[in-house]
Amino acid sequence: MKTERYSTEQIISILKEADAGMPVKDLWRKRGLSSPDVIGKQE
């Protein structure tokens, strides 16, 4: 069974930072994500 990379609490924290005005690219860089990681998860 595949495990999640981020817990629910971590995802909420990321969304709150984005809501506070942090640019998305900075959020990705802070969490070690890249555009393909995010785009791949949307499919």
C-alpha cells in the first residue's frame, strides 16, 4: 500500500501559507516539490 508523502496537518499548513500570500513557487521550493510533482498528482 502506498503511503502519503504529507499528512493532513502538513497539507493544511501549506494551504494556510498560500492563503496568507506566499507565492506558490516559494511554497513548492520550501517543501521540495517541483511542477511535475504537483501536475502529476492532479491527474
